[in-house]
Amino acid sequence: MIKVTIYKEHNDFVRITTDGHANFDEYGRDIVCSGVSSIVINTINSIEKLTDATLHVESNDDKGFIDCAINNPNHDSNLLMKSLVLGLEGIRVSYSKKYLQIIIREV
């Protein structure tokens, strides 16, 4: 299962972590893992390129781990993160909670 944890502080998105693999299908054919990875990485890249927020990112592909801290979050980075949540919820609805857990925490 992929566990995505999104951290908010006073209505600002400040961190996202992903951990694990969906195990929906074999490696290289796992569309759930591919979908989650694609939208998470695209969101991180978009925040970095299209907003004034700065990021600190660590990852480990073998473990399915990404940790992205969003420094100085703003309206644009928050909008992109809301879009990420929408996309993740769509994947979870389409493929079951068995493969993807989404946690939103206030810090």
C-alpha cells in the first residue's frame, strides 16, 4: 500500500510524504503506483517551477519514499497541492483504499 501523508499548518500545505508501493500489479505494470508517482512528482516540479515557494526534497525510489517540505507556502503552491489531493482521491476511488491511503494532518 502507498501511504501519502500531507501536512498543513494554518491552511497552508507545508509537507508531503509518500511511502510504500501499491502492489496492484507486478513491478513495471503497477498503474496505481505509476499514477500516484506521476502526480506527486509533477506537483513537486510544478511548485518548484511555477511558484515562489522553495522546496527541500528527499527520495528513495526502491522504497517508494518521497519527502517534500514546502518552505514559504503561498496561494499558488496551495492550489497545486489541492489539485494533488483531488487527483489522489480520484485514484483511491477508482482503485480502492486497499492500495492507497491518504492522510491529511494539521501540524
